[in-house]
Amino acid sequence: MGATPVQSNRRAQWSWALYDWANSAFATTVMAGFFPVFFKSYWATGMSATESTVRLGTANALASLLVVLLAPLLGVIADRSGHKKGLLLLFAMLGALMSAGLFLVAEGYWLVAAGMYVLGVIGFAGGNVTYDAMLVDVAEKGELERVSALGFALGYLGGGLLFAVNVLMVLYPETFGLSGKSEAVRLAFLMVAVWWAVFSLPVVLFVHEVPRPRGQVSAQGMGIALRELRETWRLLRRLRMAFLFLLAYWCYIDGVDTIVRMAVDYGLSLGFAAESLLTALLITQFVGFPAALAFGWIGDRIGAKRAIWLTLLVYVLAVFWAWRMTASWEFYGLAVVIGLVQGGIQSMSRALYARLIPAEHAGRLFGLYNMMGKFAAVVGPLLVGWVAVLTDNARTGILSVLILFMAGGWLLAKVDVAVGEREANAAGI
């Protein structure tokens, strides 16, 4: 049986997309920007660089592991309860509260800061499970590429704008009436919390979930949810193209995330100034805004699969460029190139996956999608690190990322979208 028609109106779509604007502030300012640096310099004072790195790495690993374990179960609960919006708000508030809590953590209290960070990452990732699943509630089949791209575009713009303000606060604290850089960073964490909470309101107020068959989630319902998690994997076996796409996505998004996580370290290893790398991060954010919108248009015309192929080609060329890079201006150039395709590969992947799954099971299947995304950036960094160590050459290490893009592209070539859509229709309730 076909799915219930979704609400298709611009207010609902913009309200849904604004959640990406809201939570991207945490991804840029906290996760990618200030938390790693501030953890070392403020909360982990008195430790050696190696010791603080291990503790920070452990916190990140713990957060990722918990998200991997929780994401599929959250998807099942979202489907059974029929309250994806309520779950999104719950996790958004958890993340925002933890970000605000970092403002209060005193110097030297690394364990408290790490604990709040782990819970904040869970809030960020848990909210994304239900947020991604709500794409099928606000967009018709013919709108998936455009609406998915709109979300990522607003995420790049919103996260970039707040991050730019936060960077200026840290560089020139006296201009903002602050006593120093430490106060500026702490205030930035608080600003992220307010930003996240305020811009989560539109999705709560103006997005209405399409009624679908639901069950109960109670003490007994949780046991049912765990059993249905096993059923989700059985369902995926019937969705052969969706399963094949998830494997492709796991490979190439690992390459994408590896570049994001290792770019600063690679630039430092080549002797580039930290200020240059920070500027490059801002460039990527602001280039990503119009580029993600453009990929919504491109995906409408050539299809999400071909659009992903285009981004993979650019990433392969970018890796070769990074391998040969010698001057800091080239790092800026690479930031522009990555910004042009990073939002595109993310938005087109989400849109293509939405085409390959039945809307009735979007919550649980997007739970698996997010789980695969969190498994990503595990192989890549290890690959880059060990190849660099074994060859004693950071350039060879970054070149190894090509393996992930090639594997992802090879698997993507085997995904037949038309067959996948027929499988999704047949698996619908």
C-alpha cells in the first residue's frame, strides 16, 4: 500500500530545514572548533599533551559508540511512537543544555567537561536520527533533493555565521567587553545553547508529522522495540538497493569525514599556521551554503546518484591536490573546493536514501543510516595515521583516503535507483 501523502508546503519545509541551522552551531563551534582546543588548554591543565589527547580521544570514542548503539533503537521508537518531533525536541534540549553547561565548568575539571561533551554529542546525533526521518514528512518524492539540500545549506550558513562571531570574540575579546580568550570561549558555548534552542522552535511549531501506523512505547513497548530492531535488519534484506547504498555510503562518507577531521592535523604537519587553518574552516562553511543549494537544483535535473558521482570525482581530485600541496594559499583553495561538494554529497545521499526506503519505516531505517555515518571516520583516520607512520610521510597518508572513495564509488555504481524505488513501494505497509 502506498504511503500517506506528505505535507508539501514551503513553511513546513523551511521550518524543518532551520533545525539544521540550529544544531550546526554545535557541530562547528563546539565539536570542530573550540572544544578540542579548550579541553587541552583549560580543562586538562597540568597534563601532558599526550595524556590530554588520549582523554579527549576516549571521550569522542565513547560518544560515537553510544550513538552507534542508540541510533537504530531511536529510529524504531520514533516509528512506533509516531512522535518523531517530540524525540527531536528532547535530544535538542539535551544537547543545548550540555553546551550551556560547558560555560559553567571551571578550569581543571576535565572529567565534568568530557561528560557534558559526550551527552551533548548524543543530543546532537540523536536529534539527527529523527530530523532526517522527518524529511519524508515535509517533502514529496519529487522534492527530496531540493529540500534535503536546503537543510544542509542552512546548516552551513547558520553554523558558519555563529562560528565567525565566536572566532572574532576569541581573537578580539576586549572589543566584546570580555576579560580574555577563556571567557570568550566559555561564552561561545553558551551562545550555541541559546542558538540551538531558539532555532529549534520552528520545526516544533510548523512541522506536522504525517499520521502513520504506530504502536506503544512503554516498559513493554521497549521490549517490542528491541525485537523490532532485529526486524529492521530483516526488512533491509528485502531492500537490496537500500542496503547496497548503505555500504557505498559507509565507504565514501568515511572518506569525507576523514578529510574533515584530519585536514587541520595535515595542514599543521605541513607547517601551515593555525590561523590559516581556522580561516580555511570558515571558508568551507560559507562556500558550503550556496553550493548545497546548487546541488538541490543539480539533483533535481540529473538525479541524486549522478550528483553524488560528481562530488566523488571532485573529492578524488582534491585528494591528489592535497598530496602535492606546498603553499598555504593552496589550503585556502582546497577549502573552497571541499566547500563546493561537502554539502552536496551529504544532502544528495540523504535524498537518495529516502527514495530507496518506505516512508512508513523512515525512522528505523534512518536510524541505521545515522549509525553507518557514525561508524564512518573510524577506518579513515586509522588508515591515514598508520599509512603516514609506516611510510614516515603525511602526504602518503592523506593519499590513502582514495581507497575509501574508490570503494564507495564502485558500490554506488551497483545501486539501481528504479529497482530500489520498486522495492521500497513493495515493502510499504
